[in-house]
Amino acid sequence: MKERKFAEGICFWKLFWIFLIGSIFGAYYEQILNLMIHYHYHHEFVWQLRRGVIYGPISPVYGAGALLFALFLIRHFKSNFHLFFKAALIGGFFEYAMSFFQETFLGTISWDYSNEFLNLNGRTTIPFMIVWGLFGLLFAKVIYPMISNYIEYFPKKFGQIFSIILLVLLILDFTISWGALFRQRLRLKGHEPITFIGEFFDHHFSDEFLRKYYSNMKIIPVSK
């Protein structure tokens, strides 16, 4: 009997790797884009961290976008126009939702398109949704098939063990990173830590420390 490949088809580990690769790509894309924009306006190279977690080049927004595309675009479209339209809606809705939840639960803003053409409450724009649609076409037709094949080339045993290790590390990274941001919000409201966990975050993840890793994130003023 032929042994099954690692992460064959659309399964949990395939989706995990799609999320991880998308997150890493998104972090470097943001940093390179920011480098070029800064050089254009200031004529100097500045490498500024753009990520969604503290440890590692990870931008979960891009990873989650890639994950949604893999779930809802692959083998679920009737034509290229249908694929484009669906990707545009998914991308726009997701960008809007992430902006809303970040502002509501963390009290921070990482992007604001209020001054952009055809914006939707400053959270996304129609032109950006068109870009999402075009990227969805590229993802479904070219990127996903290529990445999927590479993932399935992993030796099965190695792929499973390595993936579990990465998943555990990623969960720890998310827990620490978003815990630090949540504690920052409480700190700005004047709430003293009531457990050793709050004291840990205050001691190791100060506002100055977080500004280094979330350089493009703006904190919404709060009333204590």
C-alpha cells in the first residue's frame, strides 16, 4: 500500500503551513514596502519591524488571509470573475473585521484608511478590495498549488514532529504577544496588576519595549 503524503489535500497541517508561510511573507512584505516608502520620502534606508507578534517575523493578518483563501477559494469557484469577486469580498471583510476587533479589544489601530479613496469607515477601501481580488486569483491559480506541492514533499514523520514543535512555539508567541498588548491596555487605564502574570508583563514588556515591535500601531487614548 502506498504511504500517504504529509499534509495531503486540504487538512489541518496543510492549513497550518499555509498560515505560517503567509504570516512570514506578510511580515517581510510590510517591512520591505515600508523601507521603500521611507527611502522615497526621506532618502535613507530604515528597516522598521512590522509584525503582529513579539518574537519572529510573523504577521498573523496575512497568514489568516491566506488561510481564508485556502479554505474558501480552492476548488470553490465557477469562473475567474467569480474567484476574483469572492476573493475581494473575503479580503475586504477580513481586513474590516480585524481592524474592528483590534480597536475594540486591544484599544489599538494598525491601519487607518480614513483619508483614502472609497474607504469603508477607515478600515478598508474598495481599491484595496480589488487588490485582494487580484491576489486571490494569483493565490488560487499559482501560489497555492506550488506551496501545497512543496509542503507534501516533507517526509511524513519529520513533517508531523516539526509541525507540532512550530505550532507549540507559535501558540506561546501569540499568548505572550497579545497578553502583553492586553496588559498594556489595562495599564493605560490605570489598573495595577493583581497577579504575578500582570507583574511579569509589566516588568518584561513595557510600553517602550512594545513600541519597538509594533512600530506602526497607534494606541487609542483611554480615560482612566
